[in-house]
Amino acid sequence: MGPYNNYETYTGVAPDTESEYYDLPSGIKRLDIMVLNNPLYVRFSVPGKGLGRQIAIPADNILTVFISPDRFSVQNVVSGSAAIYSIVAWM
């Protein structure tokens, strides 16, 4: 399976205010963030570097990032327009 041995998927509907932080497993090498219907903000925390800025992802897009975060949060860009998302963490 190449450089990745396993993955975990996190799927949900983003709230209008920044969500709680969801814990991620250790050893992540890559994240694929898919946004289905409305734009999404996502924020990651990287050990030793703290919280990053919110990243805006347009609707109907996929963003791949090569970071090793330990948690993340999500939020709708447009209040009242619930963004459906799926994050695949590759380890």
C-alpha cells in the first residue's frame, strides 16, 4: 500500500461556530479533506507548533495536506449553510 499502512476517516456536518477539537491518532503522514456542499473552515493543531490558522476549503473540493496534527476543528464558512465534510487521516 505504498508509504501508508492504515487510515481513519472522520465525517460530519460542521457547526456555525468552531467545533470542539477532535483527537487524531499519532503517526499521520497525510490528510485528505473533502467538502461536499458548502465551504468549510478547518484548523489543525500540530505538536510542538500549536494551533494553526483556519483554512477555508471551497464547496465540492478536496484538499490534501502533508502534516502530522494531533487534533482538528471544523466550522461553516457561511453561518446556516451546514458543510458536510470527510477527513481521511493516512498513517
